[in-house]
Amino acid sequence: MRLNSPHKITTCLVGFTAVYDSPSISSLQNPTVRHLVRLRDNRQRQRAREIVVDGIRETHRALDAGLTLKGLFLVDRQSTDADELAKRVPASVVTVSLPVLQKIAFGQHHRDVVAWFDEPSKPLASLKLS
């Protein structure tokens, strides 16, 4: 089942199955956390056909571009912008601890949001030739 359904759902995160309005992850050893960390490697992203996006603005842009959201990871203490983003896709929100967000975020900078998307498809027919 897709995570962005407007109804209460059974989440389909790796190693996490429960019915909640907003599931949470606090363990650094959680299979979903480990999977997201592996997606930082280009080879793993290509195999899984998934991407990770850091930041609120970048996540909004990915959603506007029509990418399929698999999960939106936020810290308990949300900023106003992160709260607005969470309202846009409420069924996809997963609350995480600060250490988990720091582990799945790229590099040493800390952003309020990490989003997990299916890789965008790039069919040849969609290319516009000039």
C-alpha cells in the first residue's frame, strides 16, 4: 500500500509494520534507517531505484515534480515549515529521533526533513528535442 494514502494505513517501511497516524523510529539500527543510509551510495540508489532528498524546499520541489513519496522523516520538534510540509502529506510522515535524522541526512549539515522517493522515470518519449 502507498504511504501517501489519506487514510489510516499499515505502513510499508522496511522492518516496520504497524497501524499508526504517525509512526516513529528512534533506533539507529532500524532496517529503514539502514536502508536510507545505504541509498547515499550511487550503486545502491540505482539498484533500489529510490532517492533520498534533504531539506524542506527540495522536498516541496520533488513533490511538485510528481515524484512518488515513500516516507517523510521529521524530528519531534518540528519547525513551522516542516509542519506545513507534514500537513501536505500526512500519511507519509515518520517521526524520528535527532540522532536518526542526523544519520540519514547527507553530510554534516542538519536539515529538518529527509524524504524518501521512488526514482523518477525518464522515458525517451518524454524528452523534448529542439
